[in-house]
Amino acid sequence: MTKTFTPPAFTPDRGLKDYAGITLRGVAMGAADVVPGVSGGTIAIIAGIYEELIDSLKSINPTNLKRLFTEGPAAFWAASNGNFLLALVLGIGASIFSLAKLIHGLLETQPILVWSFFFGLVIASAFFVARHIPRWTTGEVIALVLGTALSYIITILTPGEPNTAYWFIFVSAVIAICAMILPGISGSFILVLLGMYKFILAAVSELQLDILLVFATGAALGLIAFSNLLSWLLHRYHDLTIATLIGVMIGSLNKVWPWKQVIAWELDRHGQRVPALEANVWPWSYPDLPAAELVGASNEPHLVLAIILAILGFLAVAAFEWFTRSRLPAADQGR
């Protein structure tokens, strides 16, 4: 029988140190969400806060909104687990605004090394999340395969052209934020498919407030709506849902493969050439690619260094998982 998930009770007696730890988890989630192919939802699962995050978002509903007017802001804040969400959002926001330029620059100058590190991150994430399923049955295996296939298909879709109309920015935010809380499917990668990743990243870097406001509004509404569906799935079909999400992570490895050949180029909003369509190649084939088909400035595959960085990425997740688990209450460590 498929295990069902019992939602944890919100913890009102957390101290400042506890909320500082939640903010640090938010920093890690934000760093993951900046990169196409890596999901903040994966980090949330590893950090042991995924179920609480989904249920907290679900609690922002009409019933609790009534409390804002009938019982006051304090009652609404407590019912919505406001302290937890605020601490997490502060970490996510700080991370995105501080790391956007850095990661964007590294992806342009050292793409193989950056993607190698994230390749190790994703593999480790799938491994450690799989430990949340105590017993694998045929149903979980089928869910794993379907999740892998769906994610792989998404990664081979051709990116669309950017549309800078406000309505499309809003819709892009709704879709991307749903992916953000799904382990394996990165919200940034969905923005890539929609042709909006570089546009939104530039808006963050340049603080274009009109674009950011429209995007934030769409993200907030999409997050609240989608969390209800995820919460229902986790309550009814916990192991099947987690198995599907693990498959999504495995399928996303196609996107974060370090060695890529550029099939087509396009001009970005600043008139610079950027890859529009890429294909994976083996590292030993990478040196033979013509300069016009390289993402970076060199056709050196950096195989040894790439393997080292992938291992470091795996170990980083292992250390993060150990660190966060060791600081969870005893009652929560089995989740």
C-alpha cells in the first residue's frame, strides 16, 4: 500500500537561531533556482522542509484570509506559518539578487566546470531524496520511469522566443514558479524554454522594477494555487509523488550535461550572440568541435577537473543533507 503523508503541525515556538537556519536553507534554494536545470524544491526536500513549505503555502487560502479581518493579523500570520515563510523568502530573495550576476557570468566563461558541479548536485539530490521512500513497489518504479521520461522530453524542447509583454511575463512567472517547487524541474529552465530566462535575469540584475513587480505577482499567485495540488498529492500519494519527482530529477540530467555543442545561435537584448539550441556531446568528442559551435572560449574538455567538481557537487549535497538533518527536531528527522 502507498504510504500517505501526515502534514506536520506548524512550530510556533521556534527561536531566532531556528529561523536563521531556515533563512540559510532559503539561500541555498535561491542559489539553485538561479541555475537552469537545478531546482530549489530539491534543496527543500534535502533540507527537510519541503512538506512544511507546501502546507504553509496551501494555508494562504480564503478561510485563513477571513481571519485577517475577523481575528486580526496575528491570527492570520500564525495560521499561515508566516514566520517560517518570511524567513525562507528572505533567504531566497537575498540569494537570487546577490548571485544572479555571478552565476550568469560563470555560465558564460566556465560552462563545463559549472555544469559539472551541478551535475553532481542533481545526482546526489536524486539519491538522497530516494531515501524518503522506505519501500519501493511496482507503482513507485512506474512513477519513477514516467517522471524521468516527462522530464527528459521537456529538456529537449526547443526554446521559444522572448515576449516582453506584461501579460506574458505574468504567465511565465506562474508556470516557472510551479516548476520551482518541483524537485528536478527548475523554474529557470522553464524560463529558458519560454525564451524568458535571460530577459528576467537581466531585469533582476538591472533592478527593472516594473518587470519584477509583474513577475512577482504572477509568481505569488501561481505558487499559492499550485501548492494546493502538491499538498493533496503528498497527503494522498506520498511515495508515488516523491518517486515521480525523483524521476523528474533524473530526466533533468540531460539538461545539465556539461559538454554541449551549439546547434544554433541568437542575439540577446544587448545584441550579443548567445546559444539558442544545444546538443550534448561526449567529452572526448568536445576537442574536435569547431570554434563556432563552442559555448565557452576553449574546446578543452577539462575532463579531470569536471569529474572532481561533479564529486564535490555530490559531497556538497551530502554535507548539506547531514547538516540540516542533524538540526531538525527528532520527530521530523524521519520525514
